[in-house]
Amino acid sequence: MNRFSTILIFVLLILLGIAGYVAQNFMIYSSPQITLFSPIPQVRPAPKLKPNPHSTLQCFTLSSPVEKLNADKPLQFLVWNMHKGDDTGWQRTLQTYAAQQDFVLIQEMTPQLEQETALTQRFPTRLYVASFAYRGKVSGVGVLSRYTPQAYCVGTGIEPWIRIPKVGVAMFFPLQITPTQPYTSLLVINMHLVNFELNPKRYQQQLDDMLALLKQHQGPVILAGDFNAWSNNRYQLIQQFSQRYGLHEMPFLPDYRLRFLQKPLDFVFTRGLDMLNASTVKTTSSDHNPLFFRVKIPQKFSQNSSLDHKE
């Protein structure tokens, strides 16, 4: 047996071992499991929200009009990968971090936060999207909000090696319209991007599917989450999408974001918003450190500069 055959057999054995582990420990859902807690819980499909007929996004609208968000008030955000709630003290830590926030964007969320924290009192709207369960523990992304969206879309990206879907969610929050603020809604996107892939084709497709919503959205945008941008190719793709859709990367000070190969994994991008402050803190309640930021919708919004994008 030559050296190449030996290496090939070794690689195949590793892949078979991974496949066996996944099959034994993971339950992968055929479609994302979507759970919405909201003052208006009734929803209906909204295919017109999809950016094109071939889009894989699932979009929904609430059955009744929702209260509009006051565009004059600064908005506070927390973005955090909570590591499936596997680390000691995450309950108290999450409650502390979320206490003054308007929006909480979670990756690797666990539905246990419904029972093990008091966050339901502060955030009447909570949207959870799960793609799999690991040893019976559901995981995905979640958005907790003091405001109710009029509509939302859900998308997935399949990990090519382990076949576990990564998920993202986009939510549209209606804004109070004034003569100096001609846009109608704030778009908030929370993403957890494909990780285990050397050539980031699925990674790019996941970004392309979700960010296609920005082509038709005329208003401010927040894009945040765990981007798993641990290679130059991945970071370059993010920058290309940012330039295409007029997004601006948010700097953090201090910057304690989790890094792999010296590259940060978590990001926030904005469009049509004024950044007031952005920071991170260290924690032992997850393998990721949380991101905090505060933004304000400007009185005058230059639609031409913010909505131009290169095809």
C-alpha cells in the first residue's frame, strides 16, 4: 500500500467517525424550527418579501399592524454567542448584560433562557430559530426585542462536512415617519455563518441569500452576529458584501472579541445609522465575549449614498 492510499484511508476513517458522531448525537431538522413569542403571535407567509422567486428564505408577516418604533430615541444592542448555555453562570450574566438593552441578538442560543431567566418581562417579542438539537439541546439564533417586528425572514446555510445548518434571521421594525425621516422600517439581521469549510462557497451563498434583502430595503440596517471570519477569504467576502450594500463595519473599544488565527469572529455592520458607542467586555460565561453598541437613526438620511450598491 503506497503512502497516498494510506492517507486516503486515514481521511475516510476520520470522515466516517465524524459522520457517526453526528448521526448519534445530533438531530438535524428538515426545516428551521421557528418559535415566536409576541403581542401579536399570529403570522402568515409573506412570499413578496423574498428578494427573488428563487430565494430559499422563508418570510412571514404579522397578522395585524404593530406599534411603530420611535426613531428619535437611541437604540441599545447586545450581540452574543452564548455557547449553547454550556458555561457556568450564563443565566445571571445574560440577565445583567440584557438589562438596559432594546435588542439582544444571540447565536448558539438555548430555549432554556425562557425558563431560567427573567428576560421575558423586559422583551415581549422573542424569536427563536433552531436548525438542530445536540444531545437533546436545541440550538440556533434568537432575537429578543422590546419592539415588535411587522415581518421577518429566516435563512439557512448547510455546513458541507457535518451537514448541520447555520441559521440567520432578518426582522423589519416599522418606524414613525417624519418629514426628515422618509424611510419606513429598521432592518435587523442576526446571523451565524457556516464554519467548517475551506473554500467558502456555502459561506458566500448564505450571505448572498440573506443580504439580498438589502437590495429592496430603503432604510437603516443592522447586520450582526458570529461571522466565523477566520480566514482572509472569508473576511474579503464580508468586505465585498459591505461595499456592495453600503454597510460600515463597527469598531469596538476596548476590543475583546473572540479571535481564531488572530482574526475576530463576531462583527456588526450598519447602514444609515449614527454610531454613539461600541464596546466589549470579557466573560467566562461563554467562549465568546459579548458586543455592546448604541446607535441613533439620524434626522436626515441620505438615501442615495446609503442605498447605492454594486451588482
